[in-house]
Amino acid sequence: MKQGEIWYADLNPVTGREQKGQRPVVIISGNLLNIYLDIVIICPLTTQIKNFKGNILLEPTKQNGLQKRSEILIFHIRSISKYRLIKKVGEISGEQLAGIKEGLTDILRY
């Protein structure tokens, strides 16, 4: 499990307005954390495109393994147990990962 990989994860159970269900997520935690801890920090993906500022849009490619256009919901960042990860789907580009980091910086700044 590495930073920038996309995995299907089971996010249930949830509460309130959290993203739920089995869905793709992108791992954003650093690789050192990913090696030594039983959790990963993720951002869920959705196919319900909202074009929220700071979110990254992904078109389906062979590299990312997605079937539909998806939006990375950076404001739904959360840590999850590795046991929730079901199957690796693909990975995002370095440029897209940098975009996530920039969006997170903006969220924490304002």
C-alpha cells in the first residue's frame, strides 16, 4: 500500500454525512506510515461530480483503473484500517497527488 494508489475500500459503517459504501479511495498517507501502521489516510472518490474547489477530477485511464469519471473528495479525508481495503485498482499521477496536497494545505489554511 503506497501513497497515490487507488483501492476499493469498505467505508461502512458511517455516521452523519460521511462517505459510505464500497468505493474507490486514494491513499494519501506517506509510505513510511503505510509500512509501519495498521491504518492509512485516504480520500474517497465519488462519481457524483460536484467540481468543488480543490478537489481533483480523474478521467478513467489504464493507470488509475477507474471505470467512470470521478472526483477525489479531499475534504472527506480520514484514516481507516488497512482491513477496510479490498483490492488495488490503480494509481494517480504525481501531478494529481501534488494537487491533493495543495488542496489540503488550502483547507488547513482557511
